Amino acid sequence: MVIKDEFLSNEKISEYEVEKVFDSKKNTVELIKATKTNGNEVYYVHKILSNHKKMLKEIELLNYLFEKGLDVPKVYYEDEESFLIEYIEGETLLEHITRLEKEQKEKFNYRSNNRLIYKFLNWIEEFYELVKEKTGENIILEDMNLRNFIYTDKLYGFDFEDCHVGNKERDIGRFCAFLLTYSFAFTNWKVRFTRQMLKAVEDYGYDLDLIRKEIDKEFISITKRRGTKIPRSLRDLILGRVFSFYNG
Ligand SMILES: Nc1ncnc2c1ncn2[C@@H]1O[C@H](COP(=O)(O)OP(=O)(O)O)[C@@H](O)[C@H]1O
Ligand SMILES: [Mg+2]
């Protein structure tokens, strides 16, 4: 990758290199390590998108949300097919949740999980509200991959290229389906964590019946996509357990 000369001179960068390439099915996402003339090291993320229209959508949303104060990476500049953004140091939400599960092997920690759940729900609720203010439409994230969020002391979100008009229940439903099916799938801890999250979501006024349908729909898609079979009986069993607090 080549960083623009103007950016290099403004930021007083003397040299830089691609330190690593992140896992990405859709795009090329690189971690850039740069050294400033004073010897300090700084990191950036360079994202190359194959689809120009999607890239513009993503940059527009990142800029808008950043200005409004939502925790998203800052965009430094863009060119025809790529853009450079702030590197957020921390665990992805997937790494974080995987660690929580390990740490809570002996004892489920309801309180510390709640902190995370509310941070996450506050972030997405603010996202929906701000984007509604901007577009007048109910835009959802769609890509609810847990690697699209980074948890430090704060929660950051990104990857907006697939945003579209839809209902929030779809986002939460897909989030839960992903969470439940990451390896090892359907553990007791994952079921309890999801149930705790759904209880919180109920307080935010989401339609739980719709979320249940969306989770089931995503289980079927996952079966097709990954070739891992989630038979009907297992789907019903898991849904029964995560919604055990809810009578419809
Ligand atoms: N600003 C950032 N700071 C830290 N890591 C990032 C940042 N942006 C992306 N990443 C890492 O790169 C991965 C892929 O980036 P993402 O924007 O989700 O692109 P994709 O469209 O390929 O999913 C993320 O899952 C995350 O691990
Ligand atoms: Mg992503």
C-alpha cells in the first residue's frame, strides 16, 4: 500500500510498513505501522474495498457518526479505492466474549456481562438514532459479525458497507445467532449470555417474537453457508432455552 505524500508530511512520518493483514472475506484490511521523525510509532488501518459505492457509503457514515460523537474510528483520508482510518487497539468483541466464557468457566458473572451488554446496546441504539436523524430511514447494520466491534474501555463499531433499511430485530437476531454458533457452539455459557442479552433487549422495547424468528432464520442460513447442520430439533431446543423467560 502507498500512503499519500501529503499525509506523510503532515503527520511527519518517515517510514511505514504493513505490519499485518486482518482476516477479511470481503476486502483487504491492513494494519500499518508508521514511524514518525521523532521516533514515535503510530498505527493506522488501511481498508481497500472492491465495491466503490459501498466504500463511499462506509466513509460517509464513519465521518457522520464520528462528528456526532459515536465511538467509531476516525477517517484520515480516502482515495479511489481505499481509505485510511484510526487504529483502535483492543480486543474484537469476538475475542472479548471468548475470553469472558473461559474466565467464567467456574462462575457465570452476571454483573460484568451486563456492563458489556449495555455498552453494546447503547452503541447500536445510538447508531440507529443518529442514522435515522440523517436519512429519515430505519437503517440497520446487517453485518453483525462480532469482529466488527472492538472493546477497549469503550465499545467501537465499524464496517458499515452493508447497511440498509430494515428492522433492528434482524440485527439483534443475527448477532445472537452468530454468538451462539461460534466454536464451541451452543455451550451453556453462550446460552445464558444470550438469554441475559435478550432480557436486556426486551427493556429497550424490541419485539422478541420477531427476534426469535430472525435467530431461527439465521440458523438456517448458517447451516447453508457453513455446511454445519443445525437440525430443527436443536434449533427449537436452543430457542426454547434462550427465550425461557419470555411467554410471548
Ligand atoms: N479501525 C480499526 N481498528 C482496529 N482493527 C480494525 C479496524 N478496522 C478493521 N479492523 C480489523 O480488521 C477486520 C476487518 O475489517 P472490517 O472493517 O470489518 O472489514 P471487512 O469488510 O473485511 O469485514 C476487523 O474484523 C478488525 O479485526
Ligand atoms: Mg467486518
